[in-house]
Amino acid sequence: MRWMNKVTWLRTFIFVYPFFEARLWAQAGIDKPKRQELSAFEIMERVYDQLRYLEGVNKIQLTITTKKGSSVIYKGILYVKGDAALYHFDSLSRGRVLKVLLNNQGANIYAYSIHEKKLFHKKALDRFEPVLDSGFFYIDLANSPFLEYYTPKISGTEKRVGGRDWVKVENIPLDPGNYSRLVVLVDPFEDYTLRRIDYFDTAGVLMKSLEVQWQSLPIKEADGRQLVVQRLARWDMMDMTRGSVSTLEFFSNDKSARLDSSLFRRENLEK
């Protein structure tokens, strides 16, 4: 009988222990196996941190690949200081073709066409014009905080192979424009890493999709130290309406360069 009691006790222990263990962890205030769950606002803050431009001088390249497979390449430099950023795009055949100035974290967007010698202030629907006929609109490159222009909410998950589903965060614009909503997909099992952004037009139809890749990025610190970090250094924008893919790549960052504030003044764009 004693032996049978021990067997019964052992079976009971094996069955009850997982619940007992979970209660102990909870009483101790320790979230043992559970990943951190973030709100929609916290997720979008984290996504913005992942996409935010690095201060200093960034070497970049914009490649536009058409549906037929032909490509147009623009080499470029991205200057960033504080809440201002300035793009210089150079064509391999025509030299410098475009400057794009983003002031006040992208709230004010200016474009200067070198060959036309014209300066444009991109406001309202003008912000949704393509940059160099790419899949990136001016508003896409503004690099503005999402929470200043969108209201986010978690809208479910996207099923993935292996059961590690991505969390979907739907972002509704505060002001009307060419986007009715942005659906941001993040991996909750990888610290809410951004995986994709889907852009929907005013009719609710998917018009573009941005996929990003983590890559090694060489960085020169202000004190001269050389580092290599992992960044979202490749952005592939797929344009569903034209069947094209526009790739923005970041190759290096130099924080040691001294950038004068006058570089980011609108009146200096034409120089």
C-alpha cells in the first residue's frame, strides 16, 4: 500500500508541478519564460528607432529595378544632424540630379532639381510623389516618428512557417493623404524587430510593401574609433502598381564629420 501511495503521489506531482512552478514564478515577481509584450505605441516607437537615420555622413545607393529587369542606379550621400537630414543623389550618367532636405524630423520637405534649377516645397499631397521615379515617396524618406502622424493599434498576427507569427500593427494617418493605413509587421520573438510595412491606398488596396534586412554597417565614431554594427541597412520597396522594386542601401556612417547647420538651410539648397 505504501508503495502504491508513493506511485500515486509521484503521478500527482508530475501533473501538478507545472502549475505549481508557474505560481511560484508569479509570486516571486519573475516572468520566467514569457517574452515582453508591448503595446502598439511601444512597438511603433521601437520600429522608429530601428529605422531612424544615423547622425553624420552616410554613404547610400538607390537602385530602381523595373518589371522588365532593367535598373537605374543613383549613388548618394545622406547628411544627418539633429532633426535635419539632407540627401544628395547622383546619376552615373548625369551627375548630381536631386537634393532632398528634411527639416524638423521630416515635417518640412524640400526638393531641388539640379538640372531644372527648381526648388519645390513638398506639402500635402506633394509629399506622396515618387523620389526619382522610385517606389519611395518623399514622405517615406522623411524618417519622421510614426506616432506624430499615425494612430496605431494591434490588429492580429500574420501566420508564419514554424508557428512564430508576426504581430500586425495597423497605423491610421491623423491627416488625410494617399495612404489610408500602414500595416507594420514585427517579430515578437526577436525583440519586435521590423519585418515589413504594407502601404494601402485610399481605396484600401495594397499599393506598396517595404521589406528590410539587417546588415553589417561600418561606423566611424566621433573619436575616430571604427565599429561594425547590425542595422536595417537595406530597404526594398515593392511597388505593386508598377511591378518595380526600389532598393535603398546604407553602406557606411561617419560620425566624425563636422556638419555645419547652414548645410540644412532651405536657401542653401540651390548652391
